[in-house]
Amino acid sequence: MSRIAVVLFNLGGPDGPEAVRPFLANLFSDPAIIGLPGLVRRPLANLIAARRETAAQANYALMGGGSPLLPETRAQAEALAAALKQARPDDEIGVFIAMRYWNPLTEQTAAEVADFAPDEVVLLPLYPQFSTTTTESSLKRWREAYRGPGRDHVVCCYPRAEGWTAAQAGAIRARLDQAGAAPVRVLFSAHGVPEQIISRRGDPYQEQVEATAAALAEALGLVDWQVCYQSRVGPLKWLGPSTAEAIRQAGADGVGVVVAPIAFVSEHVETLVELDIEYGELAHRLGVTPYLRAPAVGVSAAFIETLVGAVETALGRAGAAPYGPGCSGRWAACPFQANCPEEAA
């Protein structure tokens, strides 16, 4: 019998209005988000948080005052724990949640995992596509915080894992059926990042997002589809086109849209407010109809099966590796290529 700790990483979200400012301060204090020296970055993060607090609180008020991300992640953790118990009945398995910017913060979870005293630790991000701003940042904080036992096994990404794409394809297909005979374009919307993160850091995120979209387009037999990016902040040039621009283009082309959040596994402010409300209102003003949004995969059976497969595969190897196909190109930030350059070639 082995004691296995599975740690699920996500960004986290404020659980009430009073948590919005410290959540934002934690977010913008991350050097992976703002790459300035700490003496400059921390005061700047506090300033940004103060300026954005009221607007962000208004968005979270539309969801009842706080983010649903943690409850949804807990549901995924419970589903994964049940599936792993069935798959590995002779092992003692604990599934833990480590959030990057709000509770349960990584430091708290690291202490809980240390108390569990595992033989093996599987680090499993709930970010299907690898980025220095998400997976790498979460792993870095974990390594700074964790002082307990256990051999590490890292799942760096799973952009084209079979169950992940099957879960998404099912959600999109349901919305295409809802659209009926109306002409629609599928917009694969991912959280954006500044272009310099790709060009300067060698971050594979854009390639992996596009790989996810291409796999889904093939599975669904799509002819009219596009990758776009949402949630831009700040003055830097971000990956494009933006989701808003893609909706405007659909209006100009006289087609409706089905929006699929292909970089999110749970519902939160980017889906429930940005996609459903803000972009829904934009589509209405532009006469883009129908405007339909596929749900995040949540606890769909196919997605939970992907997480189970990722854990099982990770336990059979050391180091960091993707579950399913990972990067196609060569990327300086890819942890698998850094550790296993010959296998990644």
C-alpha cells in the first residue's frame, strides 16, 4: 500500500467582497504576472488592486458576491478521489487543492500534505495548457512551500488528452444542436497573455491552445471556427484576436456564435460574467444571433477520467511530462523538454 497525495492547482478566486482586494494584490504581486523587482512590484500590485477593487466587486456581485471556482474545484477533487479509490483500492489517496492567489493558498495546502506524509506526490494543474503564468507559477510556489516527504510526479499539461477533448466536444455539440440550422461560428476562447510572454519566455501556451482547438475542430467536423483570447488587462500587446473582436467579425459576416472556453475547466468570473454577460450583451447589440456558450467541463465523467489517467501515468514515471500529446514545437519554458530534451525532440 502506498500513500499518495494528489495536489490540484488552480488560481483561486475571492469568496466574498472583502476578499477581492487581497486576491487582486496576490495576483499582481506574482512575478510571473508582473516581472518587476519585488520592491517595485508589491506596491504596484497594491495600487492596481485598490483601483480595480470596486469594478471587480461589481462583477463578483453578479455571481452572488464571490467566485464559484473553489466549490467547483472541490467537486472535481471529490470526484477524482472517488475514481482513484476505485482504481487503486489498495492505496491510501488524498486529493488536495492548492490555490495560487486565494484560499486555500499553497502554503496551507503544503502543510496539510506534509501532515498526510505521502510516499508519492502527484502535482496536477487544472490548467490544461502549460503557461509560465499559471502552471509554472503554481509549481514554483509549491516547491518554495512544501517541506514534507514523497516523490514528486508532475503533470505539466494535457492540451490534447482524449477525455479532456471529449468532454469539451460533447458540451460544444450540445450547443451546436441547440443552434439548429442557424449558421454559427465556433469561437474557442482562451484566457489571453501578453505576446512577449510567448516570444521572450518561450512559453508554449499559444501553441497548446491552438492544438486544443484544432483537435476539437477535427473531432466535431467544424468548418467555421476561430481561436480568440479574452480577459486582457494593461497596456501591453496581447495575443489576438480578442474574443470581442471575433464576435464583431461574426456580426459582420452574418453568423451566430458558439463560444467554448477551452482553457477553463470550471465556471468562474471569466465565463459567468465576461462570456455570458459582457460578451452576451455585445452580441445582442451587434445582432449576433444565436449567441450560445458551451459550459466548462466541470465534473463530466470524461474529464474526471482524464485526471485519473494523468495521475496513473504520472505515478509510473519521474519528473514532469504531459498527459497525452504536449508541445509540438521547441519551447524554452517547457519543463518536459528541459528535463528530457531527447524524448521531447
